[in-house]
Amino acid sequence: MSRKELIIKTTLNIILIFASLVLIIITPFNNAYNIGMKIFTITAYTFIFITTVIIQCLEEKNAGGYRCPNCKEEHKPTTKEFICSMHIGFKRHLKCPYCNKKYWMPKVFDDEKEKKNNQEDVL
Ligand SMILES: [Zn+2]
């Protein structure tokens, strides 16, 4: 996946996550619904919320690897490491399997990797 694709998908997922969260919060105050309808609606929005969060995590995890700023080696974190690590944007605080230290690692996208390989071929 390219950086552009992931940014578009992430933006749409964030909109969906916030919209479902707002609807979960305001549904109990909707007087047009009876109690059964309120419970059904909140359950449906909660399902959308959880599904979108899971899809977003998987898409971001599978979009590429992470490059260690120290040894420049690239690796893919496990799902547990990915979920438990701190992040700012697409940067993550991960443990490098080659030098066994934690660093803030930038994401390496598939399209950027190809570009870099092409540059190396030219040089
Ligand atoms: Zn390293």
C-alpha cells in the first residue's frame, strides 16, 4: 500500500469512528426512539465503531514495515507489539529485533521502497 492510499483510508476511518462515537453518545437523548430502539441503535453503532478500529489497525499494520534509525534494518512488528506500542502519526516506538533497543521508527511504505531501489539501480 502507498502512503497516499493509507492516508485516505485512515481519514475515512477516523471520520467513521468519530461519527459512530457521537451517535452512541447522543442516541440515549433521542426522544423519538423507545428503549428497545435505543438499545438496538447503540449496539449497531458500537459494532461499527469496533469493526472500524480493528480494520484501521490491520490496514496500518499491513501497509509496510518499520525502519530502525540506528541500524537501518527494516522489520515488521507482531500484532501484539503493534497494538501495544506508542505512536505519533505513522511513527511507532518499537523494539528493533537486530539491535534490541527501542526507537521511534518511521514507517516504510511499499511504493517508497520501490522508489529507493530504483534510485540505487541508477546509481
Ligand atoms: Zn536496529
